[in-house]
Amino acid sequence: MKSNTEANENIENQENNPAEETDAAVNQEETEDVSVEATEEQEEQDNKQVENLAEKLEEVKDKLLRKAAEFDNFRKRTAKEKTENFSLGICEAVEKLLPVLDNLDRAIGSAEANDDKDGLLDGIIMVRKQFIDSLNDIGVSEIAAVGEEFNPEKHNAVMMEESDKPSGTVTDEFAKGYIYQNGDIERVVRHSMVKVST
């Protein structure tokens, strides 16, 4: 605690030095003004920086939304094209097979009209040849089986038998297999059902 004497001296000093007191007050006000101005400038800079970042964020969000919309449109367009291409392929394949159906209808009509069995058999053989040609036109051909070495990628062994043929040779075919070929693409449509020697 300050003594009364010290307190009195402080009062006397303040009374004796009014200029010093005024200078101190002015200096304090100037310091406060400079501090307030610096704080306002910093706040203004921070606000500008926040505005700039907000603008950049909006730009990025806009770009992201545009890319998402573009991708969605691409996905829908691709799905539509895939469906159209598949439909076009089906139509082209059926168009090649329709003449076979027409000839089968003619053969049935001819068989009903007369009793010529040989003529009917010849007609059916011709229609079968036409059908095979139509399959070849769309890239589908028979899989060679009898006498060939068993190939699990093309043949389906349903029976095994002892034979004078080398082991693993196809000896009989119960149902023909078919394969689709187009350039480098090769896909089995149906495996041949075969009997294989042991």
C-alpha cells in the first residue's frame, strides 16, 4: 500500500506537470487510433479474402455440377446408343432369317397340296442350306466336332466311350454347336453336345 506521502507526491506531480499529462493522453489516443485503424484494415483484408474464397468455392461448385450433369448426360446417351445398337443388331439378324421362315411356310403349303415326299425332302434340305447361309451371313457358323480333339471351350462331353480313336477324340455329336465370330471377337453361342473316346 502506498503511504499518504507518496499519494500526495503523485497528486503534486500531476498538478505540477499538466503538459506531460496531456502528452500522455494524446499519445494514448494516437496509439488507440492507430490500433483501431490497423484492426479495421486487417478486418477489411480478411473480408476481401473471405469473399474471394467464397467466389472460388462457388466457381468450383458450379464446375462440379456441370461435370456431374455432363457425366449423367453421357451415361444416358451411352445407354440409349447401346439399346439402339442392340435393337439394330437384332433387326438385322431377324431380317436375314425371315426368308428361311418364308420358305418353310412355302414347304408346308406345298406338302399339304400334294403327296410328293421326295420334293418335300428336297425343299426342306434347300431351306436348311438357306438357314445355314443366313447364319453365316451374321457371323455364326457350326463348330467342328466329330473327329476333332475334345475342346471344353467348344464342346460339352455328355458321354465317354472306349474307342480305337486316340483318347480325347470326339466320336459322335448329339447336338451341333455354333460359334459367333466377328473380327477378333469369338463367342460360343451353343456348345456341341458330344461323345468322347477314353
